[in-house]
Amino acid sequence: MVTLTEPAAEKVREMIEKRPHETAGLRVGVRGGGCSGFSYFLEFAEAANKGDRELESHGVRLYVDPKSYLYLMGTQVDYVDSLAGAGFKFTNPNAKRTCGCGESFSV
């Protein structure tokens, strides 16, 4: 399962409310690339794609494609706002190595 912390869910809901068109939820996934092999991505989803796992966390609908789900099982997405910057942070128990920026990982 992929989950959001309450602060992350609150931020996503806030961003969805500001969008000019209908948004069904948040797509969470991984792509090849980044300095460690895979990089995370988040994007708004207007609907589920064929084969997506549909999850819900703190009232936010999440869509994860089957390939990404294999790498993201057990991952928690948090939203951090500090003096060093603000953004979404992934805590992935499957990652064997992560890069310094926290946006890519290897398994």
C-alpha cells in the first residue's frame, strides 16, 4: 500500500481545490532515471488508467500503475515545509540506496 501523511494529504487537497478543472486524485509512480536508477513522480489524475491500483489515504484518491506499485509498496509520502525548503518526501522501505536530493532511488 502507498500512503500519504496527514500533512501531505492536506497539501494535495489544497492543490486540487485550486485546479481549474475536475481532478480525481493523485498519480504516484516511478520512472527510470535519476542519479540512483529510478525517480519518483507525482501528478494530478483526471481518471484512473487501465490497470491502475486505486487507493485512498486521508481522503485523497491515489492511482498507482502496476509497475510502480512493485517499487512503491509500503511507501509513505509526507509533505515537509522547513527553512531548507518545502516539498513532498518519500519514505520507501524498498529503496536500497537513495540520492542526496531524495528524488531517486535504487532497489
